[in-house]
Amino acid sequence: MSEKESICDTILDAIGNTPLVRLPKDFAPDVQCEILLKLDYLNPGGSMKDRIALHMVREAEKKGLLKPGGRIVECSSGNTGAGLCVVAAALGYAITIVIPDKMSSEKISALRALGAEVVVTPCNVDIESPMHYTKVAGRIAAETEGAWWPDQYHNRDNTDAHYYSTAPELWEQCGGKLDVFVAGAGTGGTLSGIGRYLKEQNPQVQIVGVDPPGSILAHYWEHQEICDSAPYAVEGVGEEEVPGAWDPHLIDQYEVVPDGESFAMARRLAAETGIFPGGSGGMNLVAALKIARTLPANARLVTILPDYGKAYLSKVYSEDWLRDFGYLPKVAASHAKVRDLMREKNTAVLFSIDSVAWAVRQAGERGVRPLPVQDGLGGKLLGVFDEDRALQLLAEGANLDKMHVAQCLCAAPVVLLAGAPWQRAVEALQHTEAVLVEVRGEYRSLDRRDLLQALKRLDHSA
């Protein structure tokens, strides 16, 4: 390949052509057929939604719906928003993304980093509520001069993006040998666009949809009626209404996968293979493995991993979050310990000879409070960093690099052992904001906010 052929002129040229990777046979020894994973999280924006973002924008430009100097306004669970931000930045458009508050903090931060104005809306509202993120996006677009609302849920260009991009890639990568395609649907564009193309190449290809419980899509596909929706935690898939970009007639089968199974599969795939998907990728793989167990050895099944696990470090890949929301087993209250209430958060230790400037950085930037002070690594606890004194010194303009922590020290709060009964922590935190917990010679903080979240982990019936 020549130098010119191997260099992209813009980031937009890097969208698509993502790898297709074989699932290792030992990942599921009871499966006889071949399973291939389309790693679409390797698109520049971190998901397959880069494809629809670029296609929808280019089509809007052709139709005169989006003009130079215009603003893109879209409702998104995060991935389409990120893809549109990448495209908007490359093409010089302003952008506003409306996103529900259940989405991961990483996604929201990424949208802002990519230059978007981000509007966060409540997730626990009905689809008809004016506060629903789809309604908010439509209203902002209508009230903003020069704005264009892609409305991905009902935009056929969403579906066409996968028909003209993702599906031909898959077909070519598979050399025309593909028996089953498995994917979830949110807007429905991926499943419908790829499904239509594959059926045109070979009508015998089976298209399997995947849904989380609480979404209406699987029920609508089976019964042709809209049921009540319910909350679910996996992001980017499932729906509360029938999206126009989704074509249920192309789908041969639907599987419903509980959130907990989706998250466990994503985590297992990352830990055992280095393939790092979001929760919807885990959902797709759960369904794919179920279907694969019914297929002969010469069959080939393909599923897609829509987005990157790094967007879910505070959720799918956080044991705290999984425990708080019941996706990991609870701990019997009868024998739970203080350690069972502790949370994943930054830790630090100060020595008396450290500078106050360093202590301020640990307390401020890393949020470690209270900060234990010891007389050496694994040594005696001398107290905790005196934040009130530090604030006074900062206000006075003191040279904190020249001052030692020993000059900014106060008495330590209650210290509990990690192996003590959990009730000790509740008792101690009735009288103070935070305590320290000794864990193998180190001291970590436990505060009231930790308890508010962690006490839900205990099973009082066991």
C-alpha cells in the first residue's frame, strides 16, 4: 500500500472498515460453530454510531437541511452523540446533544470534550413527557435558527448507513459465507440496515434481534402490539416506542437478555480475550452463544460489538455499581463486615515529612478525605491532614512547598478494622461525617455517602 493510500485525509476517512475477530473456541467449548465479532467500537468515536452520524449529516447537506454555520441538535444515549460530535468538529458545525441522566458519566464527559453543548434530562419520565430527551431535542431544534435535528430514531438515513457501509463490509469480510446475524436494536438502524442487505445477498441468512427486558421491541415483533415499557440498565439498545428506522419484518427471531447477564458477559469477554465491549456487546454475545449452541459445526454466526467498554468504567466495569444495583450477589447481613461497605475510590497516605502542597493536591485533585498521616510506610497513624488549617494557609498565600504535613495535622477520626461487624460503621457514622478503616496496615476512608449506597448490598433475609 502506498503512503497516500494508507493515510487518512481527515478523521472521517477513518470511519468504518473495522475488524472482524473470531471468538476463541475455548471461550464457549460447548459451541460447535464459528462465531465472529465485528469490533465496531474501533471507530474513531468509539462506536458503530460514527457510521450513521456521517451518513445522516452528508444526506442532510445534500437535501439542504443542514447548511454552513448550522447547528446539529440530537437526542442520544451517548454514542450517536459522540459520532455526531466527531463529524461536527471535522466539518465545522456547532452541536447540541440531549442525553438522559442514566447514561455513564464517561459518555457525558466525552461529549463535552468533543465540543458539544450537553443538555442532561431525567430518564424516569414517560415518552410523552416534555422532559423526555427526544422531546427536548425536538424543541431545542425548533427554537434554534439554522438547527437540524437528525432524529435518528425515525431517520431512514440511519438504516441506510448500515445498508451501504457496515453490511457490505461484513459480507466481504465473510467471503459471502454468513448464516446468522445477531444484534440488538435501539433505533433499529443497525439490525434493519444490515438485515436488509444480508437478506438480499442470501434470503436464507437468519436475522436475530436482541432486547433487554423492559424494552417494547421484542414484544412488538412477536405480538404486533405496543406493551408498557419498564426501566432497564443496558445502554444504547431497547426502546419505549416503535422507531421508524426499525423494520421488524426483516427479523426471524428475537431474544431477550437480562441486564445482569449482559454485564457479566461483557466483563468476561474483556477479562478473558482482551476484547473490550460495552454492555450491549455483552447482551449481543449472550444471545449469540444461545443461538450458536443450536447450530451445526459448519455454520457461521456474526454479531456486533457496538461500543467500547471504556465508556462504562463507572458502571458495567465497576463492582461498586454492579453491587449497588443488584447485579452481583448481596452479602448476608448476619455476617457482613465493614469491608463489605467499602467502595472503590482513590486512596492515598501522607507522611509527616511530605509538603503541605502535596497534601493539598491529594485532598483536592484526587478527593481523598480524610487523608491519613503516618510516620512511615505501614507505620503508626499520627492523625489526618488538617484541611481547615490548609485552607487558612492558602488564603494567606503561604508557601506550602516549604511547609511539612507535620505542621498541618489534626486528630484522626474513629478507626475501624475492616473485619469488624458492619454495624460498627453505622454506629460510628451517626456521630461523624467519615471514619478511617484499617486494611492490611493502610487506612481508607468510609463516609456517610458510602453508607447510603453500600447498605443496599446487605441481605437481611439471609
